[in-house]
Amino acid sequence: MTKTLVSIALWALGGWLLGAWLGAATGWAVFALGLLAMVLASGLQLSRIARWVRNIDDPPPPSIGPWDEVLAPIYRKLKQNRLDLQERSRNFQRALLAAEALPDGALTLAPDKSLLWCNQTAADHLGLDQGQDRGHSILNIIRAPEFARYARQDSWDKPLILHLNRGGQTRTLMLHLAPYGVGQFLMVTRDITQIERLENTRKDFVANVSHEMRTPLTVLSGFVETLLDLPEEAISAEQRRHYLELMAQQAHNMQALVADLLTLSSLETTPNGPGTPVPVPALIRTALTQCQALSKGQHRFEVRVDDTLQVIGQDSELSSALSNLLTNAVRYTPAGGTITVTWERRPDGGARYQVRDTGIGIAPDDIPRLTERFFRVDRGRSRATGGTGLGLAITKHVVLRHQAALDIASTPGAGSAFSIVFPAARVGAAAVRAADPEGHAA
């Protein structure tokens, strides 16, 4: 504005000087021409400003006279606002990426509890399609009466445990609603299916251990009370010895149970190391010696062992697995039966350890449950022979830790075949005969 007034004043002064020299008409003509030039210049400047407004993100045009002082602060403010908007957009995108990376699901709901947004985890948990479900009430999306009652509450101090069946599979979710913003709601979902399964397994495990310990403890307690209550002359030395032998047997059963529990716990919690070459043939022969003693000559053993095959792994774990399969064969094979032990190389370079018996066999429905803790096909027979019900569970863990597979085939009344199949990467050859100086096998 000041520049404009100064320009008008200069043109007026010039017109007055020329008017004093050349006449008033000339002075006014010069003044009029000056004002016209200023109007034309201002129009040109306004035209350039109009073109800039249509592309306002570009810098304003230079040298536009008095408009420079007006447009410069406007442009600086627009530029700062644009930078602030970009930073907020980046922060928003970072927040969305962080929400997508959450291990839990997150949903935002409108005041009427219609879906505004959810991350991919929540979509997976609840089977949502963001394109189709956005704007629809969450009560129509999650059709469960317990969720409807939970969502219609005024406050949510505790989460809701919800069991949803999708695709034939039941998933357990923990949902928690919380108000935020102005009348909006945030819902967090967490998949606790595995946690619930582990908790149920823990409860079953504790119940099974308690049940397994109750029988020997009851026997021990009963005999101890009998020996304490009866006078010495009331029972003979033979009866007393018989009672003590039964007590010792029950104590041994509890020791075996505790030992197997400790082994199973160690397998589940100990990191799996790289392993060392294990002489499997030697482990098999040791297990055979123990099982032949358990058999007491009642069974016929056939053994086919490749002495050149060894496995990379943990010898104590493999010894337990090999022995468990042999022990089970002895326990479940009637007297006079045959137990066949095979350790051989497979065509694919792997190796197979197999124990085949002519025992009572296993029903097809029971085979998938054999590796469950404390599961027994014949509880009475297993207890009578001192089984803990943990042998195959231990074997399964050992097999998994050695990247092997446990195969079970059985026909009721015709026997069973338990096989541990090791991959080729775990199998090596061991020299069992020394080489002579000529390089030939001795």
C-alpha cells in the first residue's frame, strides 16, 4: 500500500513540474498516463496472482509489486501447513503400520457400534471382510448371544472369553471393549486357543498324576497301617515279608513314575543340541539285555541289526526311546510270543528301527492316542507289569527332537509294529572292522 501511494505521489509531482513548465494540460496528461500505467501494471500482476492461485502449491510469481508483501507470508503459511499435514500423514501411516503389526486384533467402532476399522489380525480372528463389513454393526457380524450381552453393557471391567466355530475349527478369543474418543469404542481381540489348550492339558496332567500316585500310595499306606496296628505275633514272618515286598513294588512304581515325569519335563524344556554320532546297535543290544531279563524267558527274540549304521543325536534320549518300544512289546505280548527287532538302512538313505510283536494288538481308534500321557490300551496289564503310561509320550518327544517319525501299525489279536524312521541327514556309517595296511577290510 505504501509503495502504491509513493508511486501516485511521484506521478503527481512529475505532472505538476511538467505542468508548470509546459502548461497545465500537459501536466494532467502526464499524471493520467502514469495512473493508467499503474492500473495496467496492477492488472498484469493480478492476472499472474490468479494463475498462481490455481496452482497454489507452487511458489508465488516474483516481482509483483506491492503484492509481494501480501503473498509472501501467505505462501510461507501454506508451505508450513503442507509440511505439518505431511508429517501428520506420516504419523498416521506409522500408527496404522504399528496397529497392523500388533499380535492382537484391534477394531474401532462408531457410537452405534458399527465397524469403522480393523487390523488384519482382527479380521483373521473374527472372519471380517473390511470392504463389506465396514459400516455394519459388530453385533450383526459376531452373532453370539454372550457377545451381544457383553457389548450392550455400559462398562467393561473384564474381558469376554468367546468360543467361535469357523470352518469346523473352534477358536477361543478374549475380547475387551473400551470407550475412547467422543462416543467411539476400541475392541481388542486375542487368540488364546493354544493357551486354553495348554491349560486344559496341565489340568489333565495334574489329575492323571494324582490318579497314578493315588494307587501306590493307598497300598503303601494300607500296609503301613496294618503293620503298625497289628501286634508282631499276629502275623507270621512270611506274611510280613509278603507285605514288605508289595510295598517295595509300589515304591518302585512311584520311583519309575517320577523318573519318567522328570525325563518328559527335561525333553520339553531342554534345548535341542546339535548331537553327536550315537552307536545305535550298542544301544539296541543293551535294551535287548534288559528286556530279556524282563521277559524271563517267556518270549522269543529275533534280531536283525546293521552294525554299520549310526545316528546323529543324543545317546541318552535315543536309548530311552529304543528301550520303551522294546519294553512295551514285552509287556503286551503273551508268553510264547515272538518279538522281532530290526535296525536297517532305507532306500532313501535314512534308517528304520522297528519292534514287531505278536501281542494283543491295538484297536484302530486307540492308535492316534497312544502317545498321549497316561493313555493305556490295557490299564490292568500295564499296571501289573509296572508301566507308567508315559513311555510312548517320551518316545514321541525324542523322535520329534531327532527330526524322525514314529509309525505305528497294528491289528487286534495279531500284534503290532512300532517304527522310528530317521531321515538321511541324521544317519551315518560307522566302521566296525579295522582296515589292513593294504587298505582292504580285515
